[in-house]
Amino acid sequence: MTSTSHHRHPAESPVPADRAPARLPGPRQSLRSRVASHAHRYMRISPAVLRACIGLVFCWFGVLKFFPGASAAEGFAIGAMTEMTMGLVPAPVCLLLLAVLETGIGLALLTGFLLRWALAAFFLHMTGVFLSLFVLPDAAWHAAAVPTLEGQYVIKNIILVAACLHITADELTP
């Protein structure tokens, strides 16, 4: 006697795509589709990963500024900030303000506490950082479009800006 039951085996039950177990590689499943499933999962956590990475970098570089002479960018940063404040803020105060600002932004990115305020502070800080290319041209450029090491240090921040735009978009999207 053969059974004509239409009951499905539990493994055949439909499972929502976001809760489906990872499929084992098979001859019909391409490498691209296997990588795509991991990429899809990563997309959900990418803002948190970016926040943690940028937060760590900001904390690290900010804390270095609490110890005069420890940051390789210290002289350039103090020179730019002194120039932007027209010399009204003494160099040690500039360094302390930068240390507090960068460490605070880093901690907020790491924890998510006051994140929107920290992102606003980040973008204001980056405005000042990029202005340094113009207020200290002799220190930032060897020649037109040929940055010094300090200039390169500033220009690479465009990557941090792009990453924080992604974090901001994630934070502001319901």
C-alpha cells in the first residue's frame, strides 16, 4: 500500500529568507551566490561595523593628543587650528580641545550614545581638517596636486567622510 499523503517533511517547509539556514555548497550553487548570501547579511550590520571602526580610530588618535608629542599629526593640527582661530587659542589649548573632541566623537561612535550629535561634530571637525589644506598650504602641498605627508594624512579623511555619510544615512532612515 502506497501512501499518497501530501505532508511535507519539516526540512521542506518554507522558511522566511532572512531566517533560512545557509545552504551547503553544491554543484549547482555558484560561488557568487554563496558570497552574495554572506554579503546580504553583512549589509545589515555594515553601519555598526563602520561606527565601531571609525570610533576606535577616533578614540585612539584623540587619546594620543592628550599626551603632547605622541601624535604624528600634532604639529600640523595645532598649526591649522591656531591659524583658523587667528592665534586667539593657545597651542596647548588647541591640542586639548582636539583631544577631547576626537575622543568624544570616537566614544559616541563606539557606543551609539549621542550619536547624532557626534556625527554633527564629526562633520564640523572634518570641515576644519580639510580647511587645513588651505590655511597651511606650505605644510600641506609640495606643489599643485602633490600633497606632503601631512596633506596626504588630511586627504585620506575623505574615506572617513564617506563612511560617516553611510552611518548618518542609516541613523536617519526609519
